[in-house]
Amino acid sequence: MKRSNRLVLLIGVFLAVIAFIGIILISQGPQGGNGPAEVPTTLPTVKARVAIPLGVKVTAEMVKVDDVAVTNRPANAYGDAAVVVGFIARTNINANQTLTPDLFGDSGALLKIDCPPTLRCMAIQVDQVSGVGTVIRAGDVVDMLVGIAGDKFPVVSVNPDDNSITVVAGINSTTVKLLVQGMQVVGTLLPPPPVDANGQPITNADGTALTGQQEIVIVAATAQQAEIIKFAQLDGSISLVLRSIDDFERDPETQQLLPRLPDATTGVILKTLVDEHGVLVPQLLETILPTQPAQ
């Protein structure tokens, strides 16, 4: 191939490359004409339309969405009102307050104590068995079940000759009763779960941490209930029973939880289980001793 032909071929290839680059630039349109994308200065933010008391389930009528300056908006604020509908307030929420996850959170941290008027706030220590798996949170309603062991109720016999008292052994006098009903939880304290040497939570095969961890549940109680709770803490075994919030009504003006008549219960002793629930009594066997020779 002559040198002139090679030169013509190279020029043609060069022009083709230039044309290709030009087509790409034209297809992309003008660059930098609109400048950088605008950063929004406000964002939709969910707020409480009215005051939402502790333990109240949020409805659509209780919330609103406002545009709030980014500089004044919490980073974790909700932007969609539908997200919070159905949540339970774990602390008292003020009207126009921005709603964030910590107001409905499950962290176990105690947000604050706001004891209802006329009531007393009292701490009860429970564990995973006696405290519904330690899932009790502020705003929940609980009953207190108390068991008192048989050694607190010894059965005795009195000798008529000298009035001496003898404890009768072998009789089960354990008693159980649902003593306090309908107490609202105003706060909880839950420590972090224990971890292994690698800093990982200790769990069983299905992922549940069965560690017997403790929880402090702070309830709002009347003066009489506070006395019962203290006695049970000293001489009994306490379990908290979780109730449905829908079992209770609220004052239409203050939205405070209204007390309801307690459910009637009989309490349970061993005789109750035998007489009313068919628990079988162990069979008594009579042993006949052989005749002893006369002395």
C-alpha cells in the first residue's frame, strides 16, 4: 500500500472517532446547564395534633403532617402519618410534638416517670418467667398474682393438757391469689442481655435469649394497693400478668385510664384443686404389721 493511501486511511479513522465522540456528547445534552440538584430545605414531618397520654393507641385523627425546616427536624422523625397509626404511646406526648421512634420505642429504657394524680408509683422486680418474658413496657396494664408458700401458714395442733403448740407436718398450705388488678405501667428498666466472650447476645437455638434477666416494672397504684405490693414483696412470690389495653376505658376529657371493677376470683389452695378441678389425691395404703410376740 502506498504511503498516500495509508495517510488517507488514518485521517478517515481519526475523523470517524471525532464524529463518534460528537454524537455521544450531543446525545447527553448540555452539561451543567441546570446546575447541581437542589437540596430540600423542608421535609414532611409527623406531629401530634392533640396531646396523647401514656398508653393510648394512636389514631389517624391524633396526628398531622407539617413541613418542617431540615435544620429543626430530628433526623429520625416520621414523615408518613400512616406509619404511627396503631402505635402505643410509651410516654405522655404533647400537642404539636414531633413524633420519633423513642416515643413508641421498645428499648426498655425509662423515658420518665409521670405518676397519675392520686396514685403512687412503685417498682416491682420481675424476671422472664414472672414478668411475661420481660416484654412489659410503659403504657401497658398488668395484674399482680401473688403466691404465698405453705411455710407462711403452718398448721398447728394444741395440746389441751398444757396448751403447747405442735406444727403438723405434711400438709400443703400454699395459697395463690390475683390480688391487684388493672395497674398501669408508667415505666420500665431493662438491662441489656448478657453477651458471650465475642460480645454476641447469648441465645438458644430459636434466637430467644433465655437468661433469666431481671426487669424493673414501675406501676401506678393506689395507697391500699401499694401496701399489698409491699407485703407480697416481703413474704410472697409475685408474677405480673399482662392485660389488653382494650379492656379499659378512658376519661373522655383527660384520657386517663379509668379503673374497672376487678374480676372475681376464688384464689387457689390445694383443696381447691382437688374439689373443683379434679386433681387426684394420692392413694392411702394401710400397712398391717405382724403380731408381736408377748414380752
